[in-house]
Amino acid sequence: MPHPNNGRPNSGHSDSGTRSDGAPPNTPTPPTTPTPSHTSAPPTTPTPSHTSAPPTTPALLGQRTPPRHPAPPHPHPRPHSVLHGLLKTARPKQWVKNLLVVAAPAAAGQLFTRHALSQLALVFALFTACAAAVYLINDARDAEADRAHPTKRHRPVAAGQVPVPVAYGVGGVLAVLALALAGWLTPPLVPALLTAYVGMQLAYCVSLKHVLVVDLVVVTTGFLMRAMVGGLALGIPLSRWFLITTGFGALFMVAAKRYSEAVQMEGTAGATRALLTEYTTGYLRFVWQLAAGVAVLGYCLWALEGDGTHAVPTATGLLPWRQLSVVAFILAVLRYAVFADRGTAGEPEEVVLGDRALAVIGLVWLGMYGLAVAHW
């Protein structure tokens, strides 16, 4: 389409060609007729909001370009966008770890009562709130560093979807509310443990995650606290074998996760987790192998402990399910170790839920132990 301001210099007719002086209808079309909407105004009128100069090309180009002032992805987040970002920052996929609160009551056979289920649901919600508070505060504190990271820069706080002050504020409120409700609705040991958990995790966010070996201990202790809090809420004594098996089982998975990260990011490990540059794959392999061995040993001693309360005599026609569950437990550890050895155990939840064989072995173990607890 011809430009409106090109008519005069390029036209083969004089100005009289554009006047109503009786020119025949079949005369060449004047240059201004293809754009009748602009012929009645000076050349500057098509772009009154951009410029008063005659050329219209810059205005046309400006209409095709993106916003004139590039900004972060969410310079002024909308309320629903902020809520979505807060939920995402709370890591819903990680909430499955909080199901460990049922471990102690299930092992003691005190799970399926109305009081137990209501207390465990409350404890699960409180622990989830505390963990979400830690995630929010951690992401707010690390926002600047995360923006320079190839993957963490997509986190809602780093991307600007959730403002840093909002993340700090919501995280602080969640932590205070969770601890207050725990002190009001649960036995005294529960708020004490939750307070210790929040304090330990905040210390981890600030400095402990940069301390060799201590980072493994802190993450492992977080899993152990989850397994303990259900028993504390219901007043169930925690067996030493339960604590050993759970603690070293958690260390096995944590060390295998670190080992997998080190293997996958070898040579550029600092880009994902700075402390990985100080670990060697050989050391991390040693840790997860040691932890797996101690967890298996602890479970065997726990299952074979001769207290006579969980092993039903074979004279009744039933099997000693608790002792037989040792086989399924060892198979599960060996199966998980396959992924750890390959360096593909970076996401424990995906390994446990994604491998069909491991899921079947886990269900078999769960069934055997359930029969043992039910005294079948």
C-alpha cells in the first residue's frame, strides 16, 4: 500500500490532477485515494499519539514492537498471580514427605482410631505449614542469587511473581500461626519439636547448607523429626530401632540424592549446589552405602527382636509377618540403590512413585507389616 506522504514527489500529474476540475473518471488514480481515511488531514495525523513530524514509518514500526519499557516478568503482580506464586513456592510436591508423621503410630498399631487420625491430620497440616514457611523465607533470602541461576530463576520469588517482602511476610506469619496452633492444640512436645525444626531449617538456609557434612545431617534430621512428631502427638514411645532405621534410611536417601546431583553435574556442580564442589562422588557413595547397611541392620534387629508381641506363633496357622517383612525391606533398599548407583536418585519422590517394581515391593512390605501389626 503506498505511503500517504509519497504522493507528491512520485506522482506523474500536477496538483490539478487531485482537484475536482472535471477530470475524466478514467484518469489515473491520484496517490492519495488508496488511503481515503488520511487524505483529509496532514501527513502527521495518522500517528497523533506518537509524533507531530510528517514521517509515519516510525509510528508504524512502533506499533509492531513489544512494550517500550522491558520489565521483569511480573513488575506489578496481580492478586491471583501472587497467590499462585505463593502456593508454588510452598512446594506442594514436597508435602508427600510429611506423610512420615504416620510412621510411628502405624508401627505401633495405633493408626486407625478417630482420635489418632484427627491428631495426625492436624500434625500433618502444622508440619506442612512450617515447611512452607521455611521455603518462602529461603526463596526470599536467595532471590538475588536465584536470578542468576539457570533453573532457579524461574522460581516465583526470583521471577518477580511474588515480591520479596510478601514472601518474607507470609513465611513469618505461617511459622508463627503453626507454632501457636501447635502449642494450643497438641501436647507440649509437638510445638517444641516444630520450633526446633523451624529454627534448624532457618539456620540451614542462612549458613548450615554451606557446611560440609552438616548439611547432610540437617536434612536427615528433618526427615527424622517428621517420623517422630506423630508418635509424640499420640504419646507413643519411640523404639530405638525405629529411630535408627528411620534416621539411617533418611540419610541413605539424602546422600543418594547428593551423589546423583554430583554425578549429573560433574564439572559444573557449583552451578546447582555450591557445596557439591567440596564433596567427592566417592565420599558420597560411601555415605549412602554405609547408611543403607545400617538401616537394613536396624530393621532386621527391630523385626527379629524377641518381645513376642508382633510375631504370631506358627502353631496358630499364621505366619510371622514382621520377620518376613525383612525380605521386602531389603529388596526395596537394593532396588533404590540401583538408581543411586546410576546417579538417577536426585528426586526421591519420583524414584519411589515412578518405578513400578519399587512401588510393588513397597506395597508388599506395607501389607506384611500391616498384617504383623494387626496380629494376623
